[in-house]
Amino acid sequence: MADSWIRPFDASYDFVRVSRETGLELDFVRDIENGGSIERNANTALYETASLDFADKFDVGNDFLRVYLNATFTDGSKRRECLGTFMPQVDSVNIDGAYREGQINAYGLLKRLKDDDFDGPYVIVAGSNLVDEAVKIAESVGLTVYADPSSLLLGSTLVFGVGRDNDAKNKLDAVDLLLKAAGFRSPATDRMGNVIYRRYVEPADMPISAEFTEGRDARFMSDMTESTNRAEVCNVVHVDFSTQDASVRGTAVDNSPDSDLSTVSVGRRIVKSYSYDSLPGVDTEDANLVEGAANALIGTGKKLDKSFRQSDSHGSIQTVYVSDSPQVGVLFGIKVVSSGGRVGFCQDEGPSVKKDTDYTQSVWVKGTKGATGIIQSFWDQERALGPVTKGFTMTGEWQKVSYTYHATENHSKVSWGYCYIDGGEAIFVADKVEEGGNATPWPQDAMQAAADRKAAELLATERAVTRTDEFRSVYKPVEPCMAVAMNYRTGGVVGKLAIQKQTLTLDAGCVIKHTARRYER
């Protein structure tokens, strides 16, 4: 389909009063002068505003103001375009005798949401549709909403207003929070004043809504301003993922020699860090029957205290920091030093042993080369018996040892996770006993993998160089969150641009100043 807006045209404007109650257009507003402006910005809460000048008088009561462009083309044809619907406000008036003039500050209809808040607790229960609830809030202030369909449900109850459990300070904040949780972009308004809820689309996936091509039919000005954020682009991302019991750090590094912003090309590391207390798809539940193994504290030795005690007296035990720990997220271990006989540690008052159940013990150990290490999953303190022990020869390097025992009877008063040596010294890290026939990974392993994935995901975003182009064109029906194709080969600006901000000047050509972004990497 041909683009009718590549033809030259003369512009004039109509300003129309719109009933707040019915939405119907009432009459023309005569005293507004040409030369005002309309701004749309995808990065601001209200999305659109307008600044207009009037002479003599301006009064539409509490109704809305709608702006139209009347384009008359050189072939005599005409076209009428709505440019926006606003809530007008006059803050000051200059008076000279009977003559009056002033400026109208006009706001998009999202201001009705921004200016309102909930009178009491506004509770949205778990299982509610996020977008449907956002629609209800906007409709509660008299707005008409058009929303993309969504089946995403709220995972837990949410409270706005009094007793809120979030940062939403007004109804617009509440809508924005719900939409972002649903994967939607922030709310916007169309030119007739309807509220629009749209799914977020990456700039690379946006369809082309308009084209700007240099040449005889070019409708953009050749002078542009171009800038990049290269100074802000990192080449290393850290993701710190912490729970009550464990902390890990995920790292992603751009060290490719083919990347002009990598550590290799730049010659230094530029780090950006993020922190999370949860990440999708990560189970931080620990199946360990021994409590506090990650911190390896020496104390009462009771499960309730998450501490360990010494077992046998031929030596000593102490908590030590393990700088080369082989277990992700575990930085402390128990150092056992023998004075010439068996010595080790365990934890008392653990759960009972169940008949016909497999129990697997696993632990990392580094000890005197050639010395003997021993592990034993549990010991019945009342009956003075337990499973057979597993002995192993230490290598002087980190080694992971494990064994499985099938319980043939029940045991009630049980101590768990015995680790011993018969001579020399050793450091034990990540002592674990669990039900089942296999030694399963620690929660920190899953946490680390998730943190590394998140770091890689963020690095892919953070290392994208954002190139911002500011250019002017005569009117075309494009808006923020739309993509345009720019073919300005003479100026070296070619590719898809995502419109972020626009300022329309209500003059003879309805010139628009666009701020658009494109991503290089």
C-alpha cells in the first residue's frame, strides 16, 4: 500500500471539546493558537502530554480536549488525523486590560489513574488474572481499556492501598506493576484517549510501521544527532543469588577477541552486579538430614542448633574457611587433626532411621596423603550400634567419597554424618546424609547454575550498544513503541529504529522530532 504521507501537504489544526461523561465531541475550541506541541514518551508514566497557547479565553470545564491535524495535499485531497486526547489545565494567565493569554498544560488520560489511589486495602487474591485485574482498576476511574489477551495468573495475594505490600503509590503504579508481572509494557493511551495494554515486544521483533528513505520523496531532515552508551557497556556481569542458608555468585564474561567491547579488546574488566533472592526454576530445598553443614559450626552438636560436636578424643576439630572449597556455595569446613588415634565429628538428635530405607552419605575431603578416612551415616546412641563404616585412603587432594546403607530396622535416638580420620589431618566439606540410593547435588549447585544462566542472559543485554538517533520528519502516523525502517545511507544511518519519544510541533508541516534507538550487538 502506497504511503500517502510522502506527498507534501499544508497543515491546520482543530481543537475539540470532548464530554468527560459521554466521550462525545461537543464543539470546537476557537482560541488556541498554532505552534504548540505534543510529546509522547514511552519512558514516562503518563506517556503523553501537550503544551498549547491560547488568547482571549479558554474554558472547557472538566471536559477533555482533542487535537486534530487537517492535511491538505498538493493534489487537493485532504486527510484528517486525530493527534491526541488530553486533560487540559491552565495554571496562569497573563492579563493586559481586556486581553488575556496563557498556556494550557494538557495531560494524557492516564493522569486519571496517577491522581487516584485506593481508599482502603485493595486485595487481589492469588489465582486472579493479572491483566483482567489491571483492566478493572483502569475502568474504575472511567477509562476505556483495550488489552491483549493473557492467561497469566497471580501467584500470591497482592494488596494495594492501605497495608500494601509493594511500592505502588497510586492506581497507575498498581496497573503498571500488574502489567509488568504479566510480561506487558507499561500502559499507554491511543489518540482517542483509550488505554492500551500491550505485550512487551523486543525491538528486534517489532514489525516495521513506517519507512524513511532518502531521495526525492524523503520526508525527514538530513541533520541528525547520534549518540551511543558505549561508556556504560559492561563486559562482566555478576549475579549474587542468596537464600537464608546459602549464597552463590554467577559470573558471565565477554572475553571474545571478536567482540570490540570484550575484556580482550578493551584491556580491562568492566563489571556490573545484580542481586536476587529468588530465580525462576530453582529448588533451594535441601534433602540433607544434617543441618548447617554449609557453615560447619562447632557447638552443642545438636541438629536444632545446626552445629557439630567432636566424636572420640584422639585429637581436635575446628571450623575453618576453605578458600579452595570444591563445593559450590560452601566456604567452610571442619578440620580434624589426629593426635595418634581416631577422631572426628557428628551431629546429635537427628531424625529417626526408618526400616527398609536407603541412606546415602557423601562428603568432600582433603587430607594427609596415605592416611585413612572413615565415614558412617548414623549411630544409634541408645543401642550403641550403627551401619558398617566406609574407609578410604586420602590422596592429599580433594576427593568426594560416598556410600549407601540399607536400614534393616528402625532406630530412634540417632546421631548423623560421622566423619573420622585415624591419623594425620583432614578437612571435610559439605557433609550430607539423605534418604535414597544416590548422592544428589547440593541446592547450591542448582543455585549456581541458575545464577550463571542469569548472568549470561544479563550480559547479552548489557553488552548491547544502544545507539540513539534524534531526527526530524514531517508528520507520519507512528508512535513510541513502534519500529521504523531508516534508509539514510548518505548519513550512515540504516536499519530498524525503535521509537522511544516524539515531540510534534503544531506548525505548517506538523514536524515531529523523533528519539529512536537501535542495538548494535
